[in-house]
Amino acid sequence: MSGQRPDSERPLPLSNRTDDNVQGHWLLARLGKRVLRPGGVELTRTLLARADVSGADVLELAPGLGRTAAEIVARHPRSYVGAESDPDAAKVVRGVLGGDRDGHIEVRVTDAADTGLPDASSDVVIGEAMLSMQSDTAKHAIVAEAARVLRPRGRYAIHELALTPDDVAADISADVRQSLARAIKVNARPLTIAEWSQLLTGHGLVVEHVATAPMALLQPRRVIADEGLVGALRFAKNVLTNPDARKRILLMRRTFRRNRERLTAVAIIAYKPA
């Protein structure tokens, strides 16, 4: 958008953290990675198409850097509200969207589990790569909030990291989660696809569509697809010229590769019955 600073120049949340202790997704963002979703931009676009955001009142939970927010607004929703708990991140999203616009486009600093929106006020709720980072209690609280604000026949669309297969052994699940926590500095708790579906149905929602994609966040082909060639080269240069960050990125990549048969990206669309 004209008059906006390029993404690489905008201040990022947690900018006071060093590269060796900042959460993995913010480290990637600091290095110029803009698509931070496990299934990449392609799965995000599949999610938005299935959720049918055009002409809808849309709530996005934890919009992060605003990449998906921009995709949503480009599809001309009736209204867009971003619910972001981090004030710095909210500022970044407002910059991406060109600021709040007369109640039509708005980014609020508020909790995903307590948005402050009225009951049955949204046609679509979107959440990407955020439930995976929550405890079981927080997962339930966020899904309950999504169900509360949805109108009848409204859609809840999630894009998350998933364990696979559905019958993966408990000890393997625990090992994968511990490996992720060490690498990304977040106590990630991904569920299996069946468990994600059960989480949604347990709050009265009906799952109508499931799509998957490889969890290839740091694979060169995915980075180019998500960031474009120029963006991918910029990201690679930043990684190569920053030794502390490079160690973290290599650890994350090794962790993802070692667990590639146990991890996948999943997009699920569920609706609220009339």
C-alpha cells in the first residue's frame, strides 16, 4: 500500500529479546520470513476460499504480522476485526492494512479467549498457527469464544500443526512436542487431526472440510513459494549473516526434518449449526 513502510522495516513484537531466546516464529519474522503458517500460503488460501470470507463479517484471532489479514481484506469482507493480544503485533497489522477504517477494518488489542465482541456477531472466525501453541485449557477457551461469537451457520476456520497418524503413540507425541519446545522456545502442543476435529465438535461445531499439506516451513522450495524469490534470497542472506540466529534456524530445520513423518499441516472448516 502506498505510504506504508515495507514489512522488513516495521518494528516486530518482542524486539527486545535476543536471537537465542526469542520465540521461533518471531525470530523468523525478524529475519524477513513473512509467511509463518505450517502449511504455507497455499493452505492459507485454501482455508480462506473454503471459509468464504467475501462479504462476511470476519474475526481473525492472533493475526501476527498481518499476512493473512491482508489476504482476507483483499477478498472484500463486509468487516474485519483482528484480535491480537500483543500491542506491538497489533500495530504491525494496522500498518499492513493501512490503519483502522471507520469500524469496517479494525485491529483490537484483546485476548483470543475473550474478544469482547457480542454473541453471534461474526460470520467467519479465522485462526492460524495459534491453537498449537496453547495449553489444552486455553485451546478450549479459544474455541468456546469462537463458537460464541459465530452466527448460526457461521464458519470457524483453523490452520494448525498436527501430529500424524491419528493413532500415534503417546510417547512419540510427547517426544515430538518436547523437541519442538526446545527448538522454537514455545511449549507447542499440536494435536492429531482427529483430536483437532474432536476439539471443535466438543464445542458444538460441525466439521465439514479438512485439508492437509506437508509441514515444510523451512524447506527451500516452500520458502520460495511463500516469500517469492527476492524474499527468499533476503531471508537466506539474513540467516547467513547472523551467526546466533543461524544456529536457531538450523536447529529448527533439523527438528522439523527429524519429525517430518510425525508432523503435518492441517486446515479445518467447521460450522455452527442453525
